Amino acid sequence: MLVALGAVALTVAAFVHVSPAAGPGFTSWPWLAVLALGPVVAAFLVRGKPGLAAGVVVGLAALAPGRLVLDLQFAVNGPLTIRPELYLPDRFVGGSAVGGGFWLLVAGDVLTAVAGVLAWRAVRARDDEPERRRWRLLVPLLAVTASVGLLTAPVLSDNGFLLARSAFEGPWPALGGYLLLAVALPFAAVLALAAPSEHVARGALGGLAAAAFGVAAPPVVAGLVRDDLHVTWGPVLVLVAMAAVAGLAGTRLTETSEEDAENLAGEAKLPGLFWWRLTTGLLGLATALAAVIGTLAPQVAVTALNPAAATPVSAAAESPARWFLLTAAIVVAVLSFGVLTPKTAPGARALLGLAWAGIVLAGTAVLNTALTATQAGNLAGFGGADLNGASGATPAFTYDLGAGAAWTFAALVLAVLAALAAVGTGVVEREDAVDGSRADGGVLTPVVAGAVLAVAAFGLPVFSVPGYVAPGLWSDFDTPSWGLLTAAAVVAGAAVLALRSRPKPAAALLAGAALLALLHAAELPLVGGSLGGASPATGFWVALAAAVALLAAAAMSAAGARRTA
């Protein structure tokens, strides 16, 4: 009943304006009503199967907290919201109060969340034992793919009153809401597959897909209906990925019995591992290809608009970190080919499971150049305006993101997908392995030392150039800092996992961590050399020390594997 009340509240909010300052940008209430009421009606129709109905409610509630935080943007600063289905000003609005629709949205989110908690407690109270599920790797991978789409700009806008941008460029309520949604999607998918019964698992996946549609479908409709708004790939990616999840929810999720599995083992294991490795290798090659194009294509497009000239003059600018990105791409490409080769696949897969962070490390540095140039370059005083007021004497410059920036961003997305595929391949390899040994306890000291040194290295500048302040983790946090943070987290995670792994995989993990540390140290010649006058800084020496410690630990682990062979 609570979920029905929440759906009604969300539907009525489409009629009652969320703010007196602006209304919906198009006739959105039929779409919003279908998205809100449709899943609840479906749960009501299957009430004869309590597990299935409860699962739908649980899936719907999984995204309610994220949607609640996202809706708070209406109260904090309505004009900055990117919700054209509910709020699209037709004039400049400096600030706006909230209306009855806002409170209906809040009530709908809260009621849905409470209903989900009650439904989850009801299904968890049963005595059924969790069953082994099919698609336990594919469904979370699809959910993470959808999470990536949620963090992009919902729409492209030609409307001067709607500033469309990605989650990371928006205000904090929108960023917090989208981050909660992005985290909740894969987490809820994993919980759904761990549900105590088949019906609950299928219902939860279906409800989760419906909830994701409720977030991603409105901006797609807005882009199709309004001439000044355009559809972007992010919401479409969410819809495609979650439609696949909904389709898988309609299949049988419980695996076959152990006896049947043993009879089919010879047919099922190798093809499954083959396809996982093929997917991982191809995603790695796609990542490397996108990164190479991002390196060679211009990151910034500069146009001189001189009124005295007949046509604009165009030029291109490149990032000093482009050779760093090219090096990371070559590493990923080599490892991807290794994954596709049966003899080297296990070791190359483990290395690729860490080397993808090198693409993020280098790619964020490249994107920082593009973002800084386009944001600062178009301001007055940087060539973006005619300061002298002369009629046509001074050319005005415009700075736009080049093709290289778009391909670099694509490489970042593909790198994350390749990492997820590598993790899934590792799980399948682990299930097929018969060796239950662990890494030698003697590697604890070098592993811990290498991990600590690596994290410190990623927080310190690798080179110093007069007048240049390098982004870091502890200070001057900027776009490249996200790459540094990603690499540091990957190295730390690899160190922890290596201590719990078999000797050979542990050695590969530690070698991959050392590779990331060496890539960070390589910024001195690859990036500092482009800036000129670069000299080694503390981070360079710490990164080399971390790589030595991690390689020593990898060698010790590999030696332990030979002793136990």
C-alpha cells in the first residue's frame, strides 16, 4: 500500500508544479504516470506470488534515496536543475521557491523507500536458503554500465535557460543524487541475485530496471519532444543496459543442480571462460584504440573570429600529457592481446585488471588541459571577448573541446568496462582453479611497504617545473586528481587481494601494481618533458621505490608458486 501511495504522489507531482517560477517544459505527465504507476500495477497483478511482488517493491525502492537527494536540488537552487520534464524556465530566474509538487516528490520517494525496507524485511525473514544464480557476473556488469550513463549530461541544450552538464559539473545535490544512484544500481543488482528465492530475485531485478527507467527515460523524451533539447548517449545507455537486465529477469535465474552441472561441466566451463576472456580482450583493445585517437586528435579547437576577415581562422591545441596517454594505451593494447592468447591469458588478464587505471591516470590529465582551456579561454581577458571595444579591430577567440577530448572520455568509459570484464574473468578463473593455496606470508612486509609507498607517490608530484603547480591528492585537487585517486585505490586493493590469493595470481597482481607505479614515474619524461625544464620531484623517487618493493614481492610470490608446484 505504501508503494502505491508513493507512486500516486510522484504522478500528481507532474500536475502540481514543483516551483511557482517554472513549469514542465513539455506535456510530461502521461510519461511520468506510466513510469510511476506501471511497476506498481505490475506488482499488484502478481500479488498471488508474494515473493515476486515484494521483489518488485524492493527493486523500486533501491533508487529512492538517490532520487530524493536529486530532488533536493529544487529546494537548493531550482534554476540549476536539469529536469525539463518538471522544471524549465522561459525567462531568467535567479532563484525559485518550491511548490506543492516538490513536497509530493519528497513524499513519493520517502514512501517508496519505506515500502522497500518493509518488503525486504519480509522476504529476508523467510527460511529459504539463497540459491546460486545465473547471470551473477553479467547483471552487475550491466548495472555498472548503466551507472556510467547516469553520470553524463542528461540532455544537450540549445536553451539559454537550461545549462546542461554532467553530474560532476553540477551543484552538490545533483552530484550527490547521481552518485547515490550510480552506486545503488550495481549494489542492488548484487543483492537481488542474493535474494532467498527465485521469485524475489526476478522481481527485484525487474523493479530495479523500472526504477532506472524512471530516471533515464524523461530526459530522452525531452530530447525527442523539444527542438531546443537533444538526446545524449548517457540516458540511452542506461535504458539499453537496464532493458537487458529486465530481459534477464524474465529468464530462470537459479542454476542447475550439482549433478546436472557435473554432467555439463566439460561443455560449460571452457566456453564460458573463453567468452569472458574474449570480451575482456576486445574491451581492452577498444580502450587502447580510443586512447590512441584521443592522443592524436586535437584536445582543444580554437577559432579566431576576426570581423575583418572573410572566414574564421581555426587552429588546434594539444595536451602536454598526450604522450603519457599514448604510453598507457600501448600497455593496455599489449596486455589485451595477451588476454586473447590462451597461454598468456591468466597473467595478462590479471595485469589488465590493474593497467586500465593507467588510462584513467593519463586520460584525466589530458582532459584537464581541454577543460581548463575551454573554461578559462572563453572568459574576458583570455581572448574570449573584445576588450578594447574597437569595431572589428581585435579578433575574438572561442575555445571548444576537440575530438581528442571526446575520444579520451570514451577511453575512460571503456577502461572501466574492461576492468569490470577482467574482474568477471578472474572470478570464472578462480572457480575453475583447483589450487586452494594462499600467497606466502613472507611477502607481507614488501607488499605493505610497496602499497604505502605507492599511495604516497600518487599523492606527490613526480616532477617540478618553475611556475607549474601539479594537481595532487592532498592539495590542489583537480581533474587529474581523480586519476591519481583511482590509481592509488587500485594499487591498495591489489595489495590486499594479493595477500589472500594463490601465489601465481598474487604475483600478477603485485606486478600490475608495480606497473602502475612505474607509469606514474614515467610522467617525468612523458609530461614534464613537454613542459620543458622539468626536474625530478619527491613523487618520482617514491614511485620508483614502490615499484621496486612491489616487484620484489611479486618475485617472492612467484618463487613460492614454483616451490609448491
